[in-house]
Amino acid sequence: MNQIADKVAVLMEAMPYLKQYAGKTMVIKYGGNAMINEELKRAVIQDVVMLKLLGIRPVLCHGGGPGINAMLKKLDIPVQFINGLRYTSKEIMEVVEAVLIGQVNSELVGQVNAAGGQAVGLSGISANLFQCTQLSQELGLVGEITQVNPAPVLALLDSGCIPVVAPVGTDGQGTSYNVNGDIAAGKLAGALKAEKLILLTDIAGLCNDVEAGDVISYLNVDDVQALKDQGTISGGMIPKIDCCVQAVEEGVTNVHIIDGRQPHSILYDVFAHEGVGTTVGRQSPSVGVKWR
């Protein structure tokens, strides 16, 4: 009886959040360790299916960097980096498409379905979902998203399915582009007018000091440039923060960077009163920033 009482108490505690998010769209960017650790992978898939069962409309956007790197190494394809970014030749782009669309996306779709969801895989090429131009000549087939066509994702959501989206874009003329997964998730969340964008990372959130795990709990977008200037936002965190700012500016209500190394971190973020990780927005002053 005590166990039943505990379960009832949990459900009652979750009720305000269920009311808040019922029928709302959430975009989840899935990458990092959560993609290569089997326990974490199962937890992410279970979380996404649970959100759907609770009346929320989840969209799962994924990366696939480790898989691409492994395949390039296996095929002995040389890789060139320019300012820390991989040059994407036509040969490498073929590998990107094969891994992201043919391997990672189809695997995730199968796992969501096995967990009780109804998933459908898409890439940015599908119905010109992510329309791109070339970001720069020196990076090759790396794309900058200029327009998002949310219609295919909305159609799947309206039919009760869970869209699983690979970050490959197109110019609409037959050329495919490699697209940053975080930026793609942020652009899609904006186009869908999502209630929440969640980015799963390999750290606890945006930190003043990563080694100390000193998390900034709330980041006002007006402070982003100053934090870049002082080095708090640097490296791989730059595109994550940029996509958060972009999503906020395009109307996404809540944007969160959370620790994907913690099992069921998505559910913790959605249903915990205090939240986890870093929230990015413009409603409040930044909380937890250490100015230098």
C-alpha cells in the first residue's frame, strides 16, 4: 500500500507540469555520450516515448559525430580540419549521409518503436526540411540553414508519430550539406514554435568552470556576447549557446542545456520543480554567472 501511495504522490506532483505541457511540442537534441552508452541510450528513448504517452509532442533530433569519425577511419578516408572544423568533401558527405540517415536515424527509429512509440525517420532533405546554402568555400559541403519547412514534421506530429530528424540539409537542387546538429535543432524548434528545446550535453550545463562543475543556472541572452568575450562560452559550447539564443529569438518558450550523462535527465528537466542544467532565455537576469 505504501508503494501505491508513493506512486500516487508522484503523479499528483507531476500534474501541474502535465497540464502545462499537454499538447505542446518539445524538440530534443540528442548527442554525446548518451548516443554511445547503451544504458543512457535506452533511458533517452524511454524518456521520449514517455513524453508522448503523457500527451506531449516530442521531436528527436540527433547527431552522429562518433559514428561518422569511425566510418571515415574504417574506410581510410583522410580528414582535414580548418580552424577546428572538419572539411566536408563530396566523399566525406557520402559517408555523413550513410551514417546519419542510413545508420543512426534508422536505428533510433527502430528503438523508439521497440519501446512503444511510433517513430518516423526524416532528414533535412525530406521535403526540403532544412534548406541550405554553403557556409563557406573553405569548409566544403558544410551548410548554413536559410529556411526551415516544418510541414513534414507537423504532419507526423498531428498523426501521432514521433519524428526523428537527421541533420543533413539540401539546396533543393540535389546537393546535400552537412549541418551542425545543435543549430539544426534550434532552427527546427523555432520553426515549430516549440514550448521547449532540450540540448543533451556531456557536461552539467554551461559552467563558469567546467572542472568545478560550477553551473550557470539561468543565462539571459543579453549576456551571451560578454561571456564569449571573457571565455566562459568557448569551443563546442559556442554553437550550443548560439542555437539556444536563436531559438529564444524565434519564439521557443523554454531552452535548456542539460547533462545527457545522467539517466532520464529529460524527464528530470521536464518534471522537476527546480529544473536542471542551464536555462537560456530573456525573462530574468542571469543567475550564477561569475564575471571576471
